[in-house]
Amino acid sequence: MNIDANMVERVKGVVKWPDPVLRTACKEISTPFLIEGLAERMRTVMRANSGLGLAAPQVGIPARMFIWEVDLDSGVVVNPSLEEPEGEAAMTEGCLSLPGVAVAVNRAESVTLVGLTASGEPLRLRGSGLLARVWQHELDHLNGLTLAERMTETETGGMMSRRAIKRLKVDYRNSQKKKKKGKGKR
């Protein structure tokens, strides 16, 4: 997949669940052209929503790329994978695409992130704690997984999360109806 100027221009905000792009396994990016511009737009959206990470599908682009800002560590990775997981810990996570949803997720305590930088150079970083968790969460997005798929019936705070998901479904259906009505008026 190539990133083009139209894709970058269309980045306006966070795509909300259950939009199908969030359940799509993303395509590898074949050339790093325009990645830095896309990353900058994504960073603006992430900061405006007080996020720690943001994956390309969360802004409507089904490409294997994400950004992060955790404490003093920040970056962009293209075509990422994770290696060398160590340890395991559960922690409650939220997601910009699922506002109001909180899910306890078991993840590796430390991982190695492998991929490319925005300029196409090889990248290999080791992270632990919250940084490793953010990388794993964003990689889930690139594989078409969200916190909605990680919820269980016994989820802590599950009732509130289930209500939030129900509200997101209704909001999405309503937005799709408005789009269809708008197309019919032309």
C-alpha cells in the first residue's frame, strides 16, 4: 500500500468503533512516501484526544503504521512486528476508538519493536511497562483487533463498557444513515 496526499488530507479525527476499518487487517506500506506528513496529522489527532498511541486505521487508513508518545519516548513505526516478549501483566486499557470502554488485558511486560522509521530506515527498540503495552495495543489495531474483541462477560467495569459499546453502535448506525441521506440528495 502507498500513502497518498488525499489520504493524509482526509485525516480529521479518530474513527469510532464499529467502523469496519477498525476490524481490517492492515496492508504493509510499500514506500515511505508521505509517512512523516501522515504521522504529524496523526500526532495532532492523538494529542487533541489525550492519547498515548494511535494506529493508522484509527484515522481511517488501513495501513501498517502507528505512532506513540509515552512519557519522554515517542516515535513512528511502519510495518511493525513485535519480538522477544517477556513476562505478563494485566492492566486496564482504554482506546480512543472506543470512548468509555475500559478492559483488563494481559500483555507482555516487555517486547522488542521491529519495523521501519518514517524515512524507511530499519528500527529495533526494546520497551517495557506502559511503553510495551502501548506498542502491543497499537499492533492489535493493525491486525483488526480492538478492545471490544477482548471483552469478556466477567470484565471488570463490564456493564459500563457494554453500555458504551451499545451507544457506539447506535451512533455509527445513525452516522451511516445520515451519509446515505446526504448522497441521495445530490
